Amino acid sequence: MKIALIGNPNVGKSTIFNALTGSNQQVGNWAGKTVERKSGVLQRANQTIELIDLPGTYSLTAYSQEEIITREYILRERPDVVMAMVDASNIERNLYLVLQILELVPRIVIGLNMMDLAHSAGISIESSKLASALKVPVVEIVAAKGKGIEEFLSEAIRVGSMASDPLPVEVSYPADLEQKIQAMELLLVDTPWVTTYPLRWLAIKCLERDPEIGQKWSISSTKLPVNKTVNSCCNNGDPVSYELQEVAELPGESLLAKYEEDGWTQDHFEMAIADAKYRYISSILPQFRKHENPNKPTLTDRLDSWILSPFWGYPIMLVILALVFWMSFIASAPLGGAVSLGMAWVADIVVGLLQWGQAPEFVQSLVRDGIFAGVGAVLAFVPQIAIFFAFFHLCRIAVI
Amino acid sequence: MERYLGDLKTGEWARVERIDGGGALRRRMMDMGIVPGVELEVVRHAPFGGPLQVRLKGYYLAMRRGECAKIIVTEKDPQYTDHLLASR
Ligand SMILES: Nc1nc2c(ncn2[C@@H]2O[C@H](COP(=O)(O)OP(=O)(O)O)[C@@H](O)[C@H]2O)c(=O)[nH]1
Ligand SMILES: [Mg+2]
């Protein structure tokens, strides 16, 4: 079974991926792209599962490398089920991607992550209500603490092995747009394309003049044997690449031209479709989300109002930099001195032992002047470097 | 009164009227939820003509000034009450 992890950047996909695959990962690059391709193999209930960690994306259009990779993977490699990760603390924007996935593949499970962050921001989400609003299973998780990950996977396996496709909700578009989508559907319904793509998605993409539509691709797979853990430094990468076979003309050109005369250009369609999805999300939101004290600033807000203030920002930055500098260079000096003294003391003992054992003079010199003096000079810098990197790491995680 | 998003002062709310221009940038803005009718607040401006931070739909977004010049806004709707603070 092939399972794909999809979601906005930073929702916790890699955290889940690493927790599930452990060291059993293959790391390469997507063919012709500078984006990492990570897949892993795991075993559950006599099933071999290939899990793939797709790059984070906000949308499934064809405008950035990450979007293109994600949609090409879904369209061409066809995972059996999609694990859609959603950030519970930022659910509107995250559901926008989910709605796009739902138009393309019916077999999805939503992983509602960051429940801890949502909770501390005063947001509560009833996952069962979300599930019934979208008619899709929802599993609550806190990926960073390992909570709910196995449940998320077993729900995905259950949906992936269902005999027939489930029927998730369809976004309801405004009447004028809906009528245009249906007119396009009528033109497409008898073409062979509906066997490869869902009809409604195909119609919408035709209206958006999406370049993918009408292209036929073949996948050439030079897959390394599964279960082999590949060293990421020496991997030849690119396990799968796509080849364009042919580009077919789809019906509907004259219909599109007619719409364009009425002002429904490609831009207009794109805007109307995005708008309708966001409106749809707003309309179902009250069913499952409650926001207590929405006007109470979070800790980050309160910190930001000082640290990012146009006036206080600069002195605060200088103080923090001065503190890092002082800790790394001045406060660490006695520690570095202590390391040197300790090394000299150990050297004396070892050389004393060598003298007692009547080792030749050149061995004593090697140990005293070479090993202890040489290595000691380097070790004296360790406290300084350690303190600096401790701060460096602190700044890095503070950003996240 | 129509204005560019980039001309708003810190702490001002406005309602998105339309996005000028086309292509990838406009599409990206739409995908981030900047669609006509949405209300957003300018939270702060970075100094020296740097990006500005806006709040919409309960999350923060940073945008270059040049990008904001493409977004045309009007006064917010006094009836609209869903002014959530960002949680992310
Ligand atoms: N508070 C909190 N942080 C999380 C949770 N899940 C993941 N994170 C953190 O979110 C960050 C982004 O996670 P990552 O897995 O790299 O996200 P990706 O971009 O979707 O692959 C990391 O610092 C994680 O530790 C969660 O449930 N709660
Ligand atoms: Mg990742």
C-alpha cells in the first residue's frame, strides 16, 4: 500500500514520517528538482506500506516546485490513501489545501495536529464534528509528543483498504460558477479522461486552463530494492522520473472562449474558485471550531510587541547579542583556563608514570608536548564553542 | 475609499477589494486566503521599507511592500466581527 503525507509547511509531516519509519528511510531528490524526496517502508498487519513525505505546500496548483511535486505525485503515482496533516491552530488555511485534495482523491484521513498549540491559544476543535462536516475520518494528534500517530496510520490503512471509494463532501460553489462547472462536466463526461481523473476536478482544472490537463505521462522507476537503508550522503537519488508521452486536445475550447467574452477569464475563474473554497470553509467553521477569548493576545503576541517594536527592538537585540558575546568569550574564559590546567595536571601524572616506567625521552616528549599540549590547546576552546552553540540552538528553536 | 494595502498604518483594519496583476503572485495570495471580501489588519511594519506583517483568518502573514501595492483595500465592514487574533 502506498501512503502519502501531505500538508502545509511546518504542520509536522516530517515528525510523523520519522516516528513511523525510524531509520528505514530512503532519501533522494525529486527528478530534476532541488527538493528532497523522502520515502520509507514499514510493516503493519502483514501489509508492506510505502510512506512518502511530500514537501509542504499551500495549494495544489502549478506555481511552485513544492506544489508541482505534490500534485504530480498524487496524479501520476496515485497513492492508495492520503494522510492530510492539518494545523489545528490555523485551521482555515489548512482546510483550503484539504478541500483541494478532496476534489482529487476520495481516500483521505485528516490528522489534526498541534492540538496543544490550539488549546493554549484558546481554540477548541471538535474532531468528530469536523469529520462529519467533511465526511472524512479525523484523528487528533500531537506529533511532537508522539500522541495519536499509530491511530492516524491505522485509520489510513483502514481507508486505503476499503472496497469502494468513500464519498466525501463536495464544495458548494456559487450558482453562476456551479453552472459553468456543470457545463464543462457535460463536455468531458464521455471522454476517456474521466477514467483517470475525477470528473468535477477535471472540469474545474479545464476552466482554470491548468497545463497538466491533457498530458499523458509514464513513470520510469529505477527503484532501489526496498528495505535497504540508504546512506543519504551517497545515494544516487531520483528513484522515479516522469516522461511526457503525449498531449491531447481536450474539448471545451469554444466554451472557454465564450466565457472569456463574458469576462470569465482564467484569472477570474481562479479567483472565483479560490474564493468559493474559503467561503465554504467559513460557512462550516462554526460547526466544529470554538475560539475562546479570541482577542486575548498569546504569549508570542506579547513578546512580539516588545521584541519587534520599532523602538525597543534595537536595544533588546543589542542586549541579547552582547549577552551571547559575553557568555561565549568572557564568561567562558575561566572554564577554558580550567580545561588547560586540568590537562596540564593529567599530563604531569602521565609523564611521571612514563618516567617511572623509564620510557625513552622521545615518547615522554610526544605525550607531554604533542598529545597533551596539542590536544589541550584545542580542548581549551570547547567551553567557548559549546556556549556559543547552545545560544545558537536556542535562537533557532525560538524562531520555530 | 480605495487604498493600497501598503499605505495602511499599523493597527488599521481593512477589507480586500481586489488584487491587481495576475500570475503566480496573485495565485499565491489567493491560496493564502487573500480573496476579495476578506478582512485583515496591518500588525507592524519592518523598518527601512521592509516587509509588513498582516493578520487574517487567525494567522500572521509577512509580505513585501511591493506585493502589498497590488492589493487594493477599502474600509472594513462595521458589521463584520470575526476579528480573531492570530494563533500562529
Ligand atoms: N507544539 C507542537 N509542535 C509540533 C507538533 N508536531 C510537530 N511540531 C513541531 O513543528 C515543527 C515542524 O515540524 P515538521 O515535522 O518539520 O513539519 P513539516 O514541515 O510538516 O515536515 C517541528 O519543530 C516540530 O517539533 C505538535 O503537535 N505540537
Ligand atoms: Mg518536512
